Amino acid sequence: MSTCSSVSRDFDESVSGTAATARTWLLLEQPGPWGAKALTSSHLDPALGRALESAAKDTGVRIALIRRPGRHADRRMPATRRVYVAHVVPGNVWLHSASTSDPGQLLDLDFAALGRGDHRTFDTLLGGRPHESGPLALVCTNGKRDRCCALLGRPLAAELATSGAEGVWEVTHLGGHRFSPTALVLPYGYAYGRAEAHSLKEVLQGAREGRIVVEGCRGSSAWDRPGQAAELAVRTRIGEFTAEALSVVRTAGVAPRWEVTVAHTDGRRWLVDVAQSAGLPPRPESCGASVLGSPARMDVVAVRELRLATALAG
């Protein structure tokens, strides 16, 4: 029986412009099994999970649970758990880490400030510090959301961990099950689809050096989907792989057509025309979907560099 990921591969569906959107990621270690909605269906207190979801709503913060690769049978909770928070907007990219014995402390965080890129409450409340042990690779393995994430994600996470790659965690949900195995790399916030161990090692090495690998890249979670596709198109066009070199500074229009302005730190700007179309023929968007769908795809129609005078006038 075909899976949603195998059908997506067969159709050679583009992964560009399909990343989840979040300016800030908040990650809490939660060992043991996860349900489809992990914040409220794991060994985390479901009341706390609901409160965290409510606190993060509309702040630009996305919360996910993480666990070490390996077996996930019920076991005793660790005395302390790792907590990470990362802001991924270029010009203010950072990754901080802490430990807590009481996950309820997270409710005292200023989520609006975290979404704006201010980590002071995280540092003050949890004793957070800059994470200096290299980038994190978060591999989606939640089979309760989609079996592809377990069938393909868990072996990938295990292979990376046993090969000595540092900073590897399993994560509850990154979206885009049909692109499994999927991964998010922090601190820069770029997501990857159809990932393999050797390619993710290259992505991690690039992140250590402040570079972005565009092969297999779904986009940066800092931007909306048209912006993700536009930024990747400009990177590819000009061969710019420095992590924080490009920003999406304006998105005009509504579906199915946008005009996205991408800016370089050196002052150059580009106008990128992005069109949304339906992925055809209809296919399963996830293994749990009861009907076939036509997932939206982001097609870059044109990339035009702006003259300096025009850019300054805009």
C-alpha cells in the first residue's frame, strides 16, 4: 500500500515553500509516547499543554515536544528536562537553552516578547543561556500524526544519533507529512523534506559555519509560504548561502498571486512573483486523510533585481 510520502516522491512534488511558520520555537523535552496532539496527549499534564497552547496563540511562538532518539516505552520522567527557545528572524537569530524540573514554569514566560525575539524572560525565569554546543536537528517522528513520520523519521533520527551527530532530537510535529522524513535545523529555522542522514549532516555542518543548504529545503519558518519560496529562489539565483544574508521585507497580494520583496544585507533587492497552484492529480496529503486532496504549491514565476534608485524609492 502506498504511503503519502511515496506518492509525493512519485509525483516529484516540490518541497519549496512548505515549511511551518514560526518566528520563535519553544521546545520542551518530554520522553515517552506521544499522541496525535502531543501537547495534550502525552505524559505532559494535558491541562498544562492546553494552557501553553493558549499562551502561545498569535504570538509567533510555536511549541513542540522533543525527546532523545531511541525506544520510547513508558519510563520514569527525568528529574530535569531540557528546554530550548530559538528566534529565527535574520538579524536577530539566537538559540538559548535551559533545564527545568517544573514544566509549569513555562507558563510564566512572556510569549509575546519571545515572538518578537526578546529572550530575557526565558533567561531570567529558567536560567537560560546561549546554546553553544552547535545547531539542533529536529526530526519529526510522531507516528500518531502520520505513520510516515514514524516509519521514516525514527530510523533517520537513530542513524544520525548513532553516527555521532550532535544536537539530534525527535520532535512532535513539523507539518508536511508527505515530505517525510522532515527535519528542522536551529538556530536558523530552515526545514528540510525527504531528508537523509548524509544530507542532514551537510546541513548541520553548514549551520555551524553560518551557511544554508538549499537542496531539499522547504524554507525558513520565519516567513510565510510565498516568502519561503521567494527567498529560496533568490538564494539559488545569486548563489547566496550565508544564513542571515537575505530577508523577506514585503509580501503584497493575496492568493493565488503575490509579489514578494527580498532584501540582501548589502542593499540589493529583488521582486519575486509567486503563484499558488493546486497539486495535481489529487493525492493523499497525509496517510490519515480519508479523501484525496490537491495540496497548494508555491511556484516562483519571475525574479527581478531592483535598481538601487527604485529600491530606495520603495
